[in-house]
Amino acid sequence: MRAALEQPPMCATTVYEGDCLTIIPDSIPMNSIDLVITSPPYADQRKDNYGGVPADKYVNWMLPRTEQLLNCLKPTGSFVLNIKERAINGERHTYVIELIQAMREQGWRWVEEYCWHKKNCYPGKWPNRFRDSWERLLHFTKSKKFKMNQDAVRVPMGDWAKSRLKNLSDRDKSRDESVHGNGFGKNVSNWVGRETAYPTNVLHMATECGNAGHPAAFPEQLPDWFIRLFTDSRDVVLDPFAGSGTTLIAAYKLNRSSIGIDLSNEYCEFMRERISSL
């Protein structure tokens, strides 16, 4: 059995060239990773960069890789998967839904689904749908109890809270029971005196407009948010489809160790250059 990865005295960044299917069992110990966050090639997309995987074969292609991720993730760790099904022959394909079910059968727990609202999605016109302005961020874990630092991603309350609460009486600031008696009344006191609040599971972030050396780079703000939420300082973050290394950059700035894996020698060299320039 592989030994657990010892935390280095200082946070380190490592880039591997190759397929995560073989790199992980060869180079990454079991139960050593605190967070996996990645955006793999979507079905039938990025063919010039990664060859492309047909939608009908996507689940069988992905499952051996998620099995390796399951092995190397700590019991307290999280796996955040950025993915979105595409439309084929006029309807949405079901490969993402099928992948979720297959991963649950593999041993993953599907804890949550976050929605990334891409605020600057490009305009377009299609005969039977509107422009696609959101993507899935699927949250999986190995166990029911996992690390989650909710306070690390609090958001400002905003001026609306002050204006809404300043004229309320003490009675108004207590729990407002539902007139239907269904237990869904609002506890307004939760908002009194607070400067910040917990966010929702909808993330409003612009896409990466500068390309960042990769045709499908996500914005640094995206991995930054999940790294702060699911890891502590000096934890280890893995991106098995690292591309331009955005996850590694975010981890470096947050004082986390990170590991990036990619098939492309060009992207691996680009990642190393980006890290060395920080």
C-alpha cells in the first residue's frame, strides 16, 4: 500500500506530463489530496487539443480516472468537477447525469451542485434554445464528514440589509412564523448586526477573456473560491486536467501545495513558466 504524502515544509507546486489515469497511481500516494478541482475535456469538444471523447463513450472514459481520484483523495477531501452536457441532434445529451450516477455507484457521495453563472457569456442565436450562460460544478466527497470552511467565503451583507432592518421593531426582528404553519418562517434576527453572510450555491463570475494560454481556461476566481472553501493553508490541491495551470496559480497564491497533470507538453511548460514568474 502506498504511504500517505508527507506535507512539505513549504508549499510546493508539481507539474506532471501525461494521463492522470497512469500518473496518479504511479506518483501520487493514496489518501494524500485535500481537494481535486478540475474541468476535463467535455464530450466531443477540444478535439484539436485533447482528441475529443464521444458523448456516448464519455462515462466509460471518465470512470477509470475518477477511480484514481477516489483513491488519492483524503477521507475529509472534496472533488469539484466543472462540466456541462452539450446539445446533440437538437437535445441535451445525458452523459453528465449518467456520470453522476456511475460515480455514486463507484463510491462517491454527490454532496452538492454549484452553478457557475458566466456573467459575460457571448451573444448568439439558435433555432431552439437561448445562449448558454451557466455550467455545473459538481461536488463529490468520499465520506459524509468532510472539510468545509464556510466562513472563508462569506460575502458582504450590502447596504440593502441596513436599510431593510433599521426600521424594524424588536418583535419584527424575531422569527416570523409562516402563516401556513409549515415551519418555513423567516428568522429575521439572523440578519441583525451582521456585516457578512453565507453565499448561495450560484457563483456569478466572468469567464476568462484573455485565453490564458488555453482555449478553455476558467477564471482564477473560480478555483480560488473552492480552494478557500474546502482547504486550509498548506493543504494539497490536485488538478488532473490542469491545462494552463489556473488552479495551480490560485493554490500558490493561497499558500497551498498543488499538483497539475496534463497530456500536453506545451501546456505543462506553460504552467511551469507561469508558476516560476510569480
